[in-house]
Amino acid sequence: MAEALNLIFRRVRLDDKPRVLDFTARTWNDGDYIVDVFDEWQADPAGQFTAVELEGQPVAIGKLTELGAGELWLEGIRVDPAQRRKGIGEALHNYHVDLARRLGGDVLRYATDQDNTISQLFGARTGFQHIGSYRWHVADASTDFAPPETLSLDDWPALPAWLASPLMQSTRGLYQRHQSLQWRWGALTESRLRAHLAAGQVFGLPGKPGLRAWSIGARLAGWDEAQVYHLDGIDQPSLVGMAQAMRGYAAESGAKRVATTALDPSPLIDALPEAGYHAEDFTLFIFELGLR
């Protein structure tokens, strides 16, 4: 159906903004994050912020983001509600898959809600594999728990072994990378871990010997929320203790709550509720496509 519409795929321009924000304003009951990231995406020289043009105006958008190390992330596909059921969304999905190959990436991933069967169908038709389901968990910040120790580059010798832990193997080496109000999953490499260390975003519970649990997280600027991007431990009590310590971190940083995602199934699914986190009725499916 889309082939008969004479669609034009091009980069989003600044003068597209009013039109794009209009048709994305009601994506969810509380709006859409596109309004907050439009300028950043439009200025990003890597990847592509794509518009689908029909009869002289944009009717759909999507973003292909380069994460580095051969990883690309597909996000933000939106279609004007008045133009749905015409195959435009699938055409845009397919366009970005082809673009990712042209850019020379090794792997393309995306996340979608467990209930978004249309997005899942697009992925299946283009060869994506469902590689993980991550459930959203939230807890109140609490001064009942001491915050964790902030690790530094001096602690580096204790960390590389964790990149091959059983939990990391179950996640295929991926962790949640929160950037620009979106969830993105990428490989937790040594270079990325070092960058988190340098930014003061790596925390630990000291043990004997070494660390018994650690996490990556941050207080989000302008938000009342801290987020945990990764959490690991040698056993269930250590996972619970680390998750509770991050509630203490949230309180210390002035946040009202702390949130994270947990691979389901994984030890975190049991540890987080024990640490006082509430499992939301919201699960993200992660899909992956090898490009070579």
C-alpha cells in the first residue's frame, strides 16, 4: 500500500517542527518526549532523524541513532494518526534497516512495549530477534538505607571481571543506557564502564575481598527521579542490599524515587521487590538484528 503513496524519505528540517509536534502531541495521555528531543535529534550529524513526506508535508518520523562501537538504535517512530493504516510505519521501519546497513553498522536494536504488536511484527518481518524483556520497577527514595560508596578509577581492578558475570551473560552483555529521555540498550564495554566511573556514576557495596555488589546510576537533571542503569551482585542478599542502597542514593541526591528495569527472568526480578521496589505493569521488549 505504501508503494502507491509516493512517499519521500528525507532528513527532518527545523521547519518541520511545528507539524511534527502537532501530530505527536497525543501519542500518550501525557504527551510525547519528541517535544523534548526534537532539536537535539535534528542537530545530530550521526545516524539520521528521518521524515516521511507525503503531498509536501511530513506525516511520520523516526530516528536512527549511532551509539558507537558498531551499534545503532532505532527509536521514535511516529505516524500522523490521520495517516495510519497505510503502511507508512512499516515503510519507515524498513527504510531505517536499510540505512543502518548503508552506514556500516554491525548491529541494530530497538525497544518496544510488550503490547505494541505492530512494532513487533515489523521487526519479525525484517529478521529481528527478541533478545530480552525488561520490566520497569520503581521505589521511593529512603533515608532508611545508607547510600552506596561512589567508586572511582582507583577501583577499576575490581570491575572488569563483572563484565562476564552470570547476569551479564543473561543480558547478552547489554545494559540500559539512559540518554536524552529515552531508553537505549547497548554493550557494557570496558570503555563505557570507565566513562561511567569518571562521571561518578558507579557505586558499590564493599565486600571481603572486593565488591559483593555494584551498580551504575544517576540522578536525572530536572527530574525528581534517580535511575539505575545496571545492578549486579554475587548473591541475592547482595542484590537486595545494593538495590536498597540506591534508594538511599536517591534520597541523598534529592530525588523522590528511583527507577530501573530488570531482565525477566533474572535474579533481579526477585531481589527488587524484596528491596522495596514496585513492579510496574510495563515491560519493554528488546529486539536485535545483525547487519553483517
